[in-house]
Amino acid sequence: MDPGVIDRIGLTRYRLLKLWIRDVNGAFDEAFGRYVDERCTLLDAGCSRGDPDLPAIGRAGYSLGCDVDMAGLRANKLAQGRVCAPLDALPLRCGSIDVIVCKFVIEHVAAPLHVFREFWRVLRPGGIVAILTPNSHSVFALLSRLIPHGVKRWAKKWLFGGHEEDTFETLYRANTPRRLSRLMAEAGFRATRLDMLAGMWAFFIFNEPLARVVRAAERLQMRVPGLRRTCTHMMGVWQKPLGTEAR
């Protein structure tokens, strides 16, 4: 996270935001990081400005960022290569990528199956795709649908010190555990893990006691089988089976 954020949101919010990053980004980074080494070619799909809070990306021998947001790509100093293209039409050779990381992007995609099939095409056999995205069964997603886009843009800047222009419309076309699993299987992938994560508490960092109460409640929610399906985020890793060829 950019240390300059402290000046924009204050030290208390910054500390809480770092805790949220440990909870969410840390879990995601660990999930795909075990597949990343210096021999790896990694695609950061929907990278925008890049994410310094996913350090495993930096361990790849070569990292490529892809997005349709040209302003975000120009500001991205983390990816070794950058390409402006939609995720359903990647200008990459079949089987040229080892790992695809897709963080908080799928919720914005109109035709996720087309994107997943394109991920399958560019991955080598045995390669993996890691996805982190909101769960549309969560309170967070339900409220998100009710909040005007302009308010979301303002809130992102006020709460997190982010860039308003990086806030995009959400569609939630693949955003339940069952639907995401089904679409990934239809694209040809084999699931290795699918986990639920807390995260809504970040929107209460304007009040530290309240944020910590909501965080504790969400962590309890993750331990109750009947409530896990309503957790805020989904995180999964899927593999392209060995012995498969490009379609």
C-alpha cells in the first residue's frame, strides 16, 4: 500500500486498512503464491495500477499486466510488461502463461464464461488461475447494489484514499460459490480450493471500535457452516488439467 495514503486518510484508518490487507490480500497471496517462482510467467488480469500488497506477483520470472483501463496501465510500475486488451480477447499465445491472478475484477465482467475460456486457452497445462471476488450472497453485495455508483466513487476516496476513477460498475455475473464453480468447470478447469473470506468491516474504518466489532462478527460468521455462504468475499484457485491442449 502506498505510504502516502497515511496523509490522505490518517494513521488510524491506515492501520486498520493494513489489517484488512493482511486478512484478505494476505490470504489470497498465500493461496496463489505457492505456484509462483522465478520460472513462472504470470498474468495479472485486470491489473489497473498494480497491487503492491500481493508480493507473490513480484517473485515471478516475468509478470504481465492486462487491463482496458489505459490510465491505470500507465500508472502501473509493478508489472514488467503491460498490455491494453479485454480479458476475453487476450493477445497472447496459447499455453504461454503459468499463473493468472484476477483480484476484484470478475464482478465487473459482463460475460465471465468467455473470460474463463480465454484464461484456459492462454494457460499451459497444469497452470493455475486464482480469483478473489465479492460474494453476491453477502450483505456487502446486497448493499452495494443499492448504492449509486457516484457515492461508491466518493466513498472509496474518502475511506481508503483511493482513486475515484478506479471504481467501476459491478455486475455480479459469476459471484456465488455455486455459479463461479460451475462456470470454471464449464471452461475446463479443475478446482483446487474455494474459500470464503470476511472483509465488509473495512467500510467501517472511519470508527475503529465499530470496525473491530464488525470484523469479530465476520470472523465468527466464517466458522458457522450455515452462515459461511454469506461471507463477504470468495477466493479460489483452479487448475488447467495436465494433458489438455488449446481449443
